[in-house]
Amino acid sequence: MLVTVVAAAGVVSLGIGLYIGIGDVSQPGTEPVVPVTSGPTFPAVTVTVPSEVEDTLTVRDETGTLSIVVPDSWSDTSGGPWSRGTETVGIQVGASPDLDAWRTGWGTPGVFVGVTAELTLDDAFGDWGDSCRDDGEEPLAAAGFVGTIHRWIDCGPEGSTFLEGAAVAGSGELLVYQAVLLGDADAVWSKRVLDTLSYQP
């Protein structure tokens, strides 16, 4: 097994335009609903695992509490504290072929997963009607969290799909899941991210 350590910003501004996260998802050129500030750098640990179809990466936050499995082509990763303004609200991991490109448009696949005890379901979902077409909701169940994924399609000129999910654990913690998908392969990986998501507080 090959272990690769990837340095990434722990307090991360992930998103379409400025940020992908709780209530902060914003279209390019607009202000996010909830601002995110930069902070100390924390490492995201990335482990390469052989696969019969495609090599994968296990991306963990810097505490080792939260992890996801993504394709190894999504090698631009992040992990660490998740902040809202100057306040740390939880932990997060993210992965994409290019996080900067993912933040600024609809043309790059990628995923964000955050866990927080400070925010609620009311904070989780944005309105993407100006850039996408509403395609309804589907159940979300992962790592003991239960909730809903809202699906948006035909996003931007690329016609990509944007998934925005929120789910609650029995302990009351909130899971936020967001992904941009550009084809069938990305859709398969979106499901695998949720199937392999691990949260061990």
C-alpha cells in the first residue's frame, strides 16, 4: 500500500464560486450566505489503495475522525477544521481533480463532506434555481446519519449535476454532503463516497 501525505488547508473555502458548505454554497460572482475565513494549515492524509477498476484514495480529516474514499484522479484534497466566520463548527474533508476549479464553476467534479454539532438542517440547503434545474430529492443514509439529498441537474453550461445533502445522527450531529458530477462515472463515485464514508468520533 502506498501512503501519500497531501498538505492542504484545514479551514477550507470549498464551493461553487466561493464555498461549498452549510448555507455557503454560492454561484460564481455572488457572496456566500455564511462567510468562511482562512486559518492554520492542517494536513489531509491520503492513502492509495489498489482497486480492480481504478485506484482509490482514502481521504481523512487531520483528526482521523472523518474519512471518504474517492477515485485517485481526485487527488487535490483537503481535511481539517470546518469554520464559519471565526468560529470552528466541525470537521470536513474534500476532494477533486482541481479544488480551485471546483470552487469557481460547474465544470470540475468533486465532493465535500462536513460534520458539525453547531448547525442545523435549516442551514443546509441553498436555492440553485438560477444555475440549475430542480430534479427532486432522494434519501440519504451514511455512517449512521439519515436525511435527504436534493438533486440539481443541467447546472451551468457544462450541464453538470449538483447534489446537496444533509443528514442527522442519533447524537444530533449534522452531516453535510455536496458533490458536482459530470457523468455516469462521477455518479458511481458519488454513491461510493457515501457507501464508504466513515465517522468515528
